[in-house]
Amino acid sequence: MPIVDEGPLPTLSDGEKKGIRATWPNIYNDFEKNSLKVLLCFLKDFPGAQQLFPKFSEVKSADLPHNPEVKWQASRIINAINDAIRLMDKEREMIQFLKELSRKHSAEFQVDSRLFKEMVKIFAHQAFIPVGSKEAYEKLFSGGGGGGVCPSMFSRHIFPCMPCSPHHVDIPSQTIQMNHPV
């Protein structure tokens, strides 16, 4: 199931939520390695997005895996996913969390909301997501946790696609094929 950002929201079943809760601790226990894989894949697929990260915007791609600022940013991303999963059954709190996160990224960092969708696509297709759970994570990232629980929902409900900023990154309109992990 692809990540959905239009039409009716897919709904996570109780079994899918249970599957996410069962698999997430194993993913999160190795958050440093897993989050770095996601961020590095994202930067490989969208090299222009590196300019959105001033602390490592000038770092050569070969040096990214060893850069402490890259590792710090990667941990921030997976911690945001962790917070969203924690709030999976608390729709009002989850929406407030996502609104604040989206406001910050839109207002302070001029991030194009479509990049959130691309980031979570990369996350959902990582080898560390168990094969039987990939569809549940895709639903989660489509907003299926009772109104939406992840950043891809930003482009759908919380903020519209922002106008181009000085840091705008062109995103190809075709679906990106994931051939990862890094």
C-alpha cells in the first residue's frame, strides 16, 4: 500500500496498531543506526534538501555518516516518529503535536511539506521495518491512526504546500523507487 495523501484516510485496525507497537521497540532500540539510515537515504534521494540543514549543509556526502550534527538530526526525526506512535490513540494530542512540529518546520525552517511525505516513504521502506508490518507503517504514515499520526499528514491536513522558499527543493513528480538501505 503506498502512502496516501489524498482521498479517504486509511484506518489502522487494532491488529495493525498492535503490530506497530510490537515492532517499534526493536526499531527504536537501535534508533541511532536506523535513524541515520533514513536520513542518509533521504539526503541521497534529495541532495538539495541538505541545504535545509545549516549545521551540515556544506558537509561532503562521504562525510555525512560520521558527522555529529547529521546524527543529531537523524535522532530528532526518529524521536518525532516515536512521539507520533506514542500518541497513536490520542488523536487530539497527536494533532496538536503535529501542528506544532509543522508550524516550526514551515515558519522557522521553510521546509516544503512534500519533503515530509518523501521522508516517511523512505522510512516505511527500510529493511528494519518487518515485512509483515510495512503496510501498517504505510497506513500510519498516511494518517491512519485515527486522523493521522505522522508528518506526511502535514501536507494533507495541517498545512498546505508552502510556496517556494529560498531553500525550496524540487521534488520529482514520479514515485521514487526505494532501493535502500544505504
